Amino acid sequence: MKPGEQEIVVVKKSAFKREYEFLLNDRLIANLNYIKSYGRKAKLKIGNKEWIFLKKGFWKQIIEIEAGQSPYEKKRIELDWRHRGKIEGPDGKLYQLRQTNCWKSIWSWQDDRKNSIGDLKSNMLSRKKRGTIRYSQPLKDELLWLLALGWFMLVGYEDNAAMAAG
């Protein structure tokens, strides 16, 4: 890890359910639970706030985000053929989730100058430590929300790759 970076560990709770816990220093800070085992709809919970993430479409995929509390807003992200989408970050800049290595196991939220606000590393074969998220900014709910959205997108990409391979 680089100096000043912190790491969130992503743990998959069971082999058959897609429930992810986000742990910072062994303390639960968020969880992402898919409504069905192999569905495309998940609920993110950070403290007492909730959001629903829903992935739609086959050729042209979109992600709809619905807040469960005030302000009751809906957001929509259109994904390109490489499963990348853009969204406004907590600082008002537009960010895109990009793959940063050739094995597609590390993804990063980057602005148009390719400055990163967080890196997501997948470890698809491990249940205990399913992945890690590294960031260097102060962790606020808005940043955690964006990092969890990135995890939802990363898992969706892995699902698509597994279907194409199988």
C-alpha cells in the first residue's frame, strides 16, 4: 500500500448467496446484498441509508440507482461495451470506472485526467477475502457509496465474462 492509503476488505458471507460485507479495520461499514442469488438487483446499506442498484439490458446495459431515503433521487449509468460507465463523484467531477491492468482484476474510479480516487481489486476465487478497495481520501458516505457501486459494476463484469466463457 502507498503511504496515506487505507484498505477496505470485501468479504463474501456465503458460497451460495451474493452478500458482500465491506470491512474497515474489521469493522462493518457497508454491505451489498443481491436480492436473488444470480439476479441483477442489489441493495446497498451504509449506516441507516439504503440504495437499490439494478442492472438492465443485454446489448446496451444500464445501471439504475434508486435512493431509499431523502432526497429520493434516481440516477442512471449507461455502460459501454467494455462495461465502463461515468457518474458524478462526491467532489462534483465526472468519474469513470476503468480496468487498470491487463488481467482485468484491478479497477479504478478515474477522472478525465486519469487521477484515481479508489482502486478495487477482485479475488474471484477466494470467499474469505473476496477483494480489497484502496483509497486515500477521507472516507465519507459519498465516497463509500461510489466505491460500493464500483464493486457492483465489477461483479457484474465478472458475471458477464463467466457467461461468455461458459
